[in-house]
Amino acid sequence: MATTADIKNGMVIKYNDDLYSIIEFLHVKPGKGPAFVRTKLRSLTSGKVIDNTFNSGVAIYPVRVERRKFQFIFKDEFGFNFMDQESFEQILLNENLCVMADLMKEGQEVEILINTENDAALSCELPPFVELKVTYTEPGVRGDTANSPKKPATVETGATITVPIFIEQDEVIKVDTRTYSYAERVK
């Protein structure tokens, strides 16, 4: 058992009969009243994100998880199929357990959280940045550069990302998976 002083980003806790991953937290000590911890939690079973406030010093129940490297193989009607890089064992994950699944391409390496108590897969996480090829975007209009204009671009996985106006079709871009946004052009 732990307390709110032990909270870290990425920690998995048992809360309300469900497993949640802590996305972000903030210790708050107001001038009046007791301290508390404001958190943003993602359910590992449904994928929903909730805001929750814990009183300072209250008990939390961390769950031991292991991060293992897997390779995304393919998607079918049952979900996403992954292969363990070391044992070549294959697992199947439901769509709701894969965050940012529309940025995942075949052959890409991902991390899967595994509950050490029962060896169950909890969620799939992409690396912070992925490189994707732009398959379609409208051409930029020359002279339309006021206020750093943006335009939609469809990438090879089918996702639509907002990119700067100078990005053209068939270019490779780096996408930030944490914010779902354009990071830079890959040379």
C-alpha cells in the first residue's frame, strides 16, 4: 500500500474496482484547508479519462506492471495482433486498449503494459514520436502565410493530422503521439 505522496506519472493504481494509469498529477497546498492531489486517470479497461482529487496522505493501491516491447503485426475484426520481440509469442488486444491506434503502422514497435499478477495485457502505448508518410494533402497557397496557417493531411495509417501549409504529399513527417500533433518534417 502507498500514499498520495508516492504518485508518479505512468503509475497504475486500483481505484473503484478498475485499473487506472495516472496521466498527470498536481500536489496542491492551498493557503486555507488541507493539501490534496489533483489527478487525471485513464481507465485501462475502457480507455476513458477521468479527473479525480485525492486528499493528501490517503492510501492508494498500486498495481505492479511490466512494460514489454512488442511489434504490431496487423489488425483484424477481433482487434490488434502483436508479437513479443523476445519469445515470438503473439497476443490479441481489443481496440479500446490501444491508445492512438490510428497512428500505428504494421511492423512498428510498441510497449504493452502487462499486469504481473495474472500476466494480462492492460494497454498498448506508442513511442513518443512516430514517422509517417503523408498520403494526401491539399497544395499550399503561395502567399497565404499570415498567422502560421495549418491544413489537414492524411497519413499512411489513415489518420488526419493538422500540419503547416508547406508540407506536401509524399513527405515523411514526425507526429507527437502524446498530443496527436505535427512535430517536424523528416529529411
